[in-house]
Amino acid sequence: MKIALDAMGGDLAPKATVEGAVLAARDFGIEVVLVGDGEILARELADHDAANLPIRIEHAPEVVLMDDSPLESVLSKPRSSIHVGLDLVKRGDASAFVSAGNSGAVMTASMMILGNLANVDRPAIASLVPTSEGFGLLIDAGANTDVKPINLVQFAVMGSVYWRHVRNVSRPRVGILSNGEEASKGTEITRAAASMLGQMATYVHYVGYVEGRDINRAKVDIVVTDGFNGNVALKTMEGFASFMLGNLREMFGSSTRTRLAYLLMRKNLNAMRERLDPSEYGGAPLLGVSGVSIIAHGSSNPRAIRNAIRAAANEQLVHRVNPEILEILGKIQPDVPIKPQGKGFRALFSKMRDRLQRRDKEGEAIRRETHPGTEAHQADGNREPASEQGTERSADELKIEHAKYESTHSSSHSDTGASPQNGVATADKKHVSGELRTADESKEGDDSPDRPKDHS
């Protein structure tokens, strides 16, 4: 298993990322490709005893900063560590990609380079949360601030498949986050999604609404929500865990008697700390893209990077999760309005992806003309950067197209359900019918212009 690591991404990079890669290679025997500035990474790696470890460096001269625009970073920095790392996964030179860098850029680049799975409208971040029975899954934890009912249904399917294979739970319980347990509570979107999930008992074990207080009580295994509420809930839990652990440290260090009490309780307290510490379970997968992309916390320390690499190298995640998601979503087709072909943010992404691929081919042709005999050099993973003139021209064209799209469609966002937000598509709040139909019952949906395509 070979994992591509964005060694330049994160608040503590590259020191923490390189050290985390060394720990993962040493502790788990995982092969790691450090993606980033080759000279900087070589210096960092020289500080560790890594001569006999399965670690190599893939040079990427550009870096996506934490405050960079996600969309701009993909268009203007084609040789960034995020872009190059995802390219390795796309080409099959790595099994998965891990980054603690700009999460919006990682999501946008994953969608544009890897593409969405067929029938997946929106990828979602699936984050582990501590519960009274161990761990649960919160999906979406921040990728989509606004959603449609069909998005919540797809999140439930993806989360169920992930939990079944990665956590070995045969029939995980699924609930939708709401402001009450009664079926009449929630919003039009959550009620429509609940109605749809109620008809999918074969594929999803939906048990109803759950409240915020139920997330850590293990009432369900998978909590489904939109990315806005999911991220707020996740950050609230992380903040309270940090607050509580800080208070415990202060209390047990206040006197000789409390220090002695700590010694008696140290084992149990350490176990609790590990369950509450996000660095212990590394990163969260972006489910719904055609490949494995793991998003780690921006402040990840070496241990968090180590554990994120371990999560990315899970055999079930790499080989079993996406095929089953494809299978289930291929059987279930929601009765949703069809947008005209060639419209919507997904269509814009598709055009951008085509442009990026065309630019790469043009850059390859230019390198062959100006530097004959470089193919063998490129085969070793040390490709020359593309012609600056060609890169800038393509990036400018894409920016113009994006601006033109915004100008043309800004008045119709509420109808098309597409709005660029932090580089990730967002949806309208239009009510969608809760009826479902199978693929056999309706062939018309298979040929609909709005049906998401498999970009892999």
C-alpha cells in the first residue's frame, strides 16, 4: 500500500508531516510518498533515521496556502503538492492521498482531478466522533453548507457502506440530525430525506431523527447532516473535549493529594484522553470521489499525520467501499427535477477538469519538443514543470469561463441548485419529492442530462 502525503500542507508542515510519515513507515510498514519541495523535504528527512524506511520524495514546487481560494489554487497552481499528490492517485501510482492543508482546496482538487463516483452528486467528509460505545460517524462534517434531500440520502448510503466495511458493523444505525426526535420536526429538506430513507430499508438502517445530545450517546452509529451543522457540531465537541481535559489537568495538578489521585486513575484517564483527542484517529475520508482522499486537521501533529496515513491505508476503504457505493446508488434513483444538460456547478467542474487535462497534455508535448529524451526522467516521477506561458494561458481561460458562468447564472442559482462556495458546490433549498424508484422501474432517469457521470 503506497500513500501520497501532502508534506507541505498543515500549520506545522513540513516538520510534522515528515516526522509523521517516518512514524507511519516505521510503525506500520506503509510506503509513503512525500509530495512537496524536494530540497526542503530532503533536509527534513535527513534529521530522521529513515535510510531503510519505504519513503520517497515526489517534487512539487508550488504550495497551496491556508488562505488561498480553493478554486483559484487548483487553476493557478497545477504543480502544487495537493495537485501532484492527487495526480499520483489518479494515475494509480498511489493508493490514497492525505493532506492537512487547505481543506477547501483538497475537496475542490479531489472533485476536479479524481472526479465524483457515478450517481454521487456531492462528496462528503465523514468524521469520527467519540461516543459512549467507542466511536460514531458524522457525515457531512464540512464539505457542503447547503444540501438537498438527495444529498442527505447519498450521505447516509456512503456512511453506511464505510462503517460496514471499515468498522465491521453489519447493519449500522443511521439517524438524521434534527431539533427533535418527532417526525414533524426538522426542515422540509430533512423531512423529505427521512421519507426517502424510510423506503430504503434494504440498504440503509434508518432509525429516525437524532438530537445534538444524542451524537455522543451512541443512539445511532451514523449521524447524517449538512456540512454547516456538521462542522459546527464537530468543532463544538472538539472545543468541549479540550476544555474538559484542560480542567482535569488543572484539578489533578493542584495539590499533592490530587496528584496521588491521578496516579491511581492514570490508566483510565489516558484511555479517555485518547478517545477525545482528534490526533488519535488522524483524518476524515472525503467519501464520494473516485479514489481515496483523506483530510486531516490543519493543526495536525506528527502523531495525527501518522494515524491519518494509517487510516488511508485501510484495505477495506481502498478496495471495497467505493464499489459498494456505486452498486447501491446505481439501484436507487430518487425522483428529482432534471436540470438542462451543460448547466450547474458540476458541469462547470467537468469543463475545468477537461481543460486541466488538455493543459497537461499540451505541457507534455512542449516538454518533448524542447527537451528531447526526457521521458525516462519523467518515468521516475521527476517531471519538468509545464511551460509557464501555456499554464498561464489555460488558467486565465478557466478564470474567464468561471467569471462568465457566475455572471450568466447568478440570477438562476435558486433554480439550478448550484452556487460556488469556498470552491465546493452548494445546493438550493427547494423541496424535493420523497418518492423513490428503482433503476428497473424507470429507464428515463438513466439517460437524464443531469445524471452525474463517473469521471474516473
